[in-house]
Amino acid sequence: MSLENYVTDYNPIASVYHSFVNEKLEDEEMFFLEQLIRPNVCEKAHFLDIGCATGRTVKKLNILGYQTTGIDVSEELLRIASSNAPDSKFILGDIRELELQPIYDAILSNDMLGHIPNLEELTKVFRKVYMAMRDNGIFAFTGPILKNENWDKVQTMLNDKNARNYTADISDQYVYLERSYLYNQEEKITEVKLTGFKLINGVWQRSDTTVLVKHYLISEIKSALVNAGFIEINEYDSNNFGYKSKLIFTCRKPSVL
């Protein structure tokens, strides 16, 4: 199966995923917002979060006084997001298919790019983002972007049976597990199996789903951003700031003189 024909489905795992993300990565996310985003927007900025999942980020931004909107393709994740951040607006849909008005001062996305199947579609996403932004707006995102263009290292790790190719989180109320496998070497696609257990009325209930993730080279990301019209393209390695190895990109839509 190619990624073009694959439909990502987080609905089965949404409840456990919500519990997991609510407790993890908060420090890293706040660094992302406080150091790279908030200094570059106005006090009453309108934020759009693409792939907002359970609404954790829009909730934080809304509490800080910003107007917030979230987009996601998962009905179940958006149901949780609406409850989690009731003062925010949410849109069910794929950014590639939506016609958004240019009303956003800042657009964010965390790991959504991995669900975009190829460079042509990625450029389409970036153009949609560009068209939805006000002039001089900032676009910031993370994703499965290969540092040093090093796909070979990822392949070696995924093929190593002794490597720790999983994420596990255990609490009194839930268990969350991600396991990664090499899926398509030529297209740089990995398969991630998600499994969750949640304690409901004294009974542990299991849920599972599988997602395919496309990995992009830094050069591909920059090329797609330039083709979409963005300027001031910067990349940051969060590992340099004491967080897990993830690349963060920021860029701007130019102002019209």
C-alpha cells in the first residue's frame, strides 16, 4: 500500500492518546511557543493549529489570550479537543481540501507533515498555509524531518532488533505504546503501530491503530517552502536546547508593500 492511498485513523486510539499527550512533552512545547513563536506575534494574534489532535496547544494559547482555531481529520480527536478547549474553534478536514480565508497571524503544526505522501502534496500543504495567513504571518512546524539528510541511519536503527524503536508510557489509568518499523525504504516511509490500554470502570480496555509516516529531507522541506512563497526560513535543533531530537522550522509570509 502506498501512502497516497492510506487514510490515517487516530479515532480508535484517541482517548488514550489524549491521556498520553496531556502528560508528555509540555516543557518542550512551551519552549517552542515561548521562545520561537510568541515574541513574533501581536498580543491578540489569531493562531491556527493544523493537526491539532486533542487541542492541547490551542487550549494553552487560548488561556494566554489568543484567538485559536484547530484543524484535524479525526472526528474523535476533535470531539475531545472541543471539550478540552471549549473557547476555541475547530474544523474537521484535510488542510489540502479546505479553502481558508487569510485571517491567521500564526500557523502551527506538530508532526502533521509525516502524513503527507510526497513532495508535490507537501508543497500543496505549504501553499494552503501561505494563503491562509495574514501578511508577515509566521509559520512554525515540526515533523519527521531527517537531520543531516540521514535516512540510512534511520533504516539501520529500524532494522536493528536490539534497538529501542518504541515509545512506552505507563500510568495508573492508562498504558500507551508506539512501535516503529521500516515500511518502504525507497519512499522513506515507516509504519507506527499504536496500542493503548485505559482503565474504565475497573476494566482495562485495549485499542489499536496503525499509521504510516513519511520522512522528509531538510532540503525537500526548504525547497517546498520556497516554492510556496515563504521567506526567512530557519531551522532549530531542539536537542541543542535539552529536548528530544526534533527539528523545528519557522518561516514568514512576506508583507506586501
